[in-house]
Amino acid sequence: MSDNGNGSKGVVNQLFQSAHEEGTLSPQALQALTVVDLGAQIQAGLGIKVDDVQASEVVLVTVMPDDSGSIEAAGNTQAVRDGHNLVLDALASSKQKDAILAHTRYWNGHVLFPYRPVASAERMTSSNYTPNLGTPLYDQTVVLLGTVLAKAQEFSQSGVVCRTVTLIITDGADMGSARASAKDVATLVKDMTRSEQHIVAAMGIADGSTHFRDVFKKMGIDNRWILTPGSTAKDIRAAFQVFSQSAVRASQAAGTFAQAQAGGFGAP
């Protein structure tokens, strides 16, 4: 869908307005998503049309890897690539693969691929991931969660049950956000958690100084959905493995999703 200046804004904001009218989005969350025009950014991630998905239930798995320069400086670029690809492999080999749609967006706005069947998801490589930018943590989390909410609302309006699992990855605190605050993110996460259809998780890769549990708590993310691996390739890949297991478990069925949501990364 092309953006003619109003197109993407109108389509996306209409989805948010519908979610608000249905009680899915609070007035505060609606404001966080619409006070600045994020339509074109969100539209870029929506991907596959609902009518092209032949399933009565879908699970959206969304990942936002950090592409800040500190990832490269710490020597963790390949570990992040490998971890992301491990998640895709786990989902693509699961029994539920036909009902899973994946989407990956980097911190600084680059969409690696919009929502599409996980079997055709694009892997991170040296040619499409070179972390050398900043960490607009709050701004881009609002865009990411807005994309998740908009896509889920598209499916809901078409009568398709939709659940979501989202992972935010960073190796530092916010630097560079100009529009959103931690409070704005927390407002969205609160609404998503309340609906019992969404899991929002975060991974803070140790940088030697950031207290990631405090950072993510201010963003509204539940402690049980926070991973804090050390800054080694082994630790980072192990954390991605934990997330991939949780994502596969959450995709199995509605009852399993509820158990996974309640149990966090420690769910059996």
C-alpha cells in the first residue's frame, strides 16, 4: 500500500481507533500511538494481507534487534545474528509453523522483513546487519508495539484469533529518543498484557553499567519476561534459545499461550 501523505496514517490510525472502541486500547495508549504520525513506519512492517493467510488462528512473533554501534564494539554482532536466526529456525521447524507470522525490525527503523510466514522469513547476515547506529529505545519500541497492535487488530477484525510474542533486544539504555518516553511504552505494554493475547519480552545484553531490569520495568515489561545475558557469544545465544523455546510453546494453543504468558521464561 502506497503512502500518499495520508494513506498509511489513515489506515493505521483507523485500526487503532477501532481497537480503542473495542476496549483493547486505553485512551492513553491511543494517544501514545497517534500523537505523532507513525503510520508510514508502522505500515512498513504490516506485510502479508490478512486474506492471504489461510488459518483460523495466528501467532505473530516480532523481534527488534539492537543495531547500535555498541553491539559491534563489544564484538557481539555475529552472536546477535546467530541468535535471531536460531529463533527463526525453531519456529520454522515447529508443528505450528503454518500459523506463525514473523517480523524483524532493527532499532533504527530498518525493516529486515515485514510480517510473513516464518518459513520465508529473512535471516540476518553480514550484508543486512551492520550495527553502527544509536539506541532510540523508547521511540522505536512504540513503533514496534504499534505494528504488533495494528496487525493483531487487522486479524481480529477479520475474525481470526491472533496472539503475539515480541522480543526487544538492547545492550544499552535509551539514547536518542525524541518522541516517546518509558511511560509511553509502559502504557502500551499494560494494555497488551491486560488483553491476555500478547507477550512482550526484553533482552538486555550486559554492557557493564546498565541495570536492564530497572530499564525494562519502567517500560512496563514484567520481570518474568526479562533476560539479562552476559556479553559473550555463548550467553547471548543461550538467551535467544530460551526465548525461542518460549515462543514455540506460546504458539501451540490458546491454553498453552495463557500458561506461557503467566509463567514467563520459567514456564515448564
